[in-house]
Amino acid sequence: MKESQREVDRWVTTAVAAERSGFKVRTIRRYIRKGRVSAVMRGRVYLVNLSSLAHAKKPYHKRCLNCGKAFRAARVNQKFCKDRCRILYHNRKYRKKKRIMDKAE
């Protein structure tokens, strides 16, 4: 297969990209709108670059604010590894604030 033929094979329609990648078509369209995937519009059809689609959904690696453990976040704004850590963190923060207020009185 020639180099130019490989380059052409990388650019496919959203339906073909969805079939090959396992993403839904609407997910690919959302990635195009947000700029996560390189795409070109030809008429009324988007041509998607398959190599950019492979890196579209990046995992968010973060550290828990409570225990400091590294975890893989499901959302961008997730700060805690578990609900238990989230609850403990906020309880500790509230109690510390309450102690300061009691000392001020």
C-alpha cells in the first residue's frame, strides 16, 4: 500500500469512524465540536482523522485531596477518589472552621 493511500484511509466519515473506534456517532460529533478530533467538512459530511480519534478521550489522572492517593477521575472536576474521602474531607474542614469560631468567642 502506498503512503498516499494510507493517508487517505485515515480520513473517514463519522459513521465509519464510529464503526472502527467503538464510539457512537454523536460522541464523535461532540468531539469535533469541542476540537478534540481533527476533522474536515466536505460538503455536508465530516471526514474524521482516525489517528486523532484514538487520543480523543484522555483519562484524567489526579491525586485525592483527602488521602493523597493517585486515581483515575471519571470527570474533569472530580477531586476525591471515593465518596468516603469526599465526606471525610468536608467534615474535617467544617470542624476546623467551627473550632476557630469557638476560640474567637
